[in-house]
Amino acid sequence: MTYRAGIIGAGGIAGLGILGMHDADDIGEKKFEASHAGGYHATEEIELVAVADVDEEKMARFGNAWDLSEDQLYIGHEAMLENEDLDVVSVCTPSFLHNQHVVDAAQSAASPDIIWCEKPIASSVSDGEEMIEACDETDTELVVNHSFRFTTKYQRLRQLVQEEDLLGEVHSVATQYRMELLRNSTHLLDTLVYLLDARASSVSGHITGENEAIDSLDATQGVDDAAGGGFVIMDDGTFTTIDCTIPRNDSSMTFQFIGSEGKLYLNNDDGEWRYWRLEDGDHVEADLPGIEGKWTWEQDYEGSFANAACHVERLLNENVENRSSGEEAIRSLEIIVAFYLSEYTGGQIDIPLERPLRDVEITSW
């Protein structure tokens, strides 16, 4: 069976190419694996049949790169959703537009079974909750593209921590990653809640105001999204420190977990993952069972898009659990919002957020 896919937003993550990740001369000219279009291209049963954007020049370049005809390119997402019968819709627009585009797609005549939305889920918790509600009401599965959930190494690591008690009771986690919180650091925070299978209960945060994306994206206006971090008490009692203030060129995504049965160190820049088992009061280094080879951005991260698209394909074909639901995506977003609330109020923020606080919007791209 062939399933029909459409994409809202013809930018870099959709398949056009991202400056900094790809050579400038290749953007709009090559097919990039690390994209939604690249993910669909890797499946056996999903065919990309339509793309929508408000920028005609960008769409033309996208269509040229992905061999789409002129009648498959739509000015504005409304036209695509009115004219196409789609099984899956990707939402690859800036985060402040996710709410409108996901809700519109879920309620549209295109009637998709699945919406594959880029991270973060939204700019405010209430927007994310509205997206989840709209998808629930239309029986649409919402998959949020937190990429690390779609890598085999992290899936196996979660099994080791949650099902095989690799660390025992986790006491403390220390993390570091690059700025900015919504645009980049959502990866780290989602990975944290994914591996711990926990939700924040109390947050204290700091926002630096620094934002590298203004230069890298050649942006014409500023946004709230910036470097920051703080400490988070999870609902399982784990104490976590978050440092997402590091410039991209100096970045090192690291995690250090300390538990009652051992400790774990992950460094995604050089791919070094190390584990020490606690034996009679001594830490003894041991292999991570079922995880072979180093983590690499080229294979593990870039391959996650194909894995995610194949997961979408399985959701269309089988009754399987959604690996990255909207409800899961809310857990990282509410930590980010709480960092900002803590910075501006000078206080500690409890989660779940009270209703007025769920409306606080953090603008980003």
C-alpha cells in the first residue's frame, strides 16, 4: 500500500537543507537524509506528494531538489489541505506556527491519520495542549520529532535504565548542551525525561539572553528564545542540573547519571558513552549491553529521520505505541517555560503549571 504525505513548510528541516549542517552550494540542490522529505524517501510505503509554503521561491527550490511537479507545490497550507487526500502531514514551520498548522491539518478535509510535527511541540504549554486535544477529537496521531527517541542507541539505553535497572535508583543527573532553549535544548530536555521516564515537579531557572540564531539564521528580528538553564526536581525525586548556555562551536551535549547501582556518562560530541557498575562500594567500568559502536551525529542523529518516518509507517500499518506523543513533548516544553517564569519572578516554579502560566509564550523560530 502507498500512503500519501504532505509537508507544511518548505524550509531546511523539511528537506531544503540547513546552513551550518550542509554546504551552502548544496542547499536546495541535494536530497538530505536528515529531513522529513528524506525520512519519507527512506520508507517503502510513504510517498511525498505535496508541499506548502508561503515563499514561492523557497518552494520552487524544494520542488527541484525533491523532483516535485508544479501542481504538487501549494502557496499556503490551506490550499494543500483542501485539495489533497493525505495520510500523513509533516509540520516543519517555526514553532510559533505549530499550533495553527497542526490544528488546521487535524481538522481539514485532507483528514490525515498522523501529523509528524517538528520539535518543540509549541511556543506555549496551552498551545501544545490545544494541539493534542484537536488531534484526539479527530482521531489523529500526533508524533513530535524529538529525534533522539528515534535512534536505536537511545532506545536501548532507555530499556537498560527503565527495564533492566542499569543505574538502580537515579539520584542525580548533570547535563550540558548548546543554546538556545527552544530551538536546540529541547533535544536535551526531552532526552532527559525520556531516559528517566519522569516529569518535572519543581524548577528554578536562569536566562542569559544570548541567542546565536540571530546570526546563523540571518534573522531580521529578535525573539525570546535564548541560552539558559537551572535545576529541576523530577517527580521521582531525581535532582537535575541543566546548563544550556554553550555556544554551538564549543558545544558538548553531555549527561552524567548517578544512581544506587552505578553511574553513566554520555558525550555526544565525541561519541564516548561510559558506564560504571557499583560493586561493594567501588565503581567498576563495564560495557553497555546491546549498544555497539560510538554515538555519531552523522549516523545516529541523521538516521533518526528515516527511523521516525518508518515509525510513522508502522503507526499507519499496525497498532503500535507512539514513541514520541504530544503528551510526552509537553514535558520538555513546560521545563523551558518554567525556566523563564523563574528568571522573571525570582522564584521557584511548580509543575504542572497553573492555568494562566500555561499561556506564557516563548517566541522562537
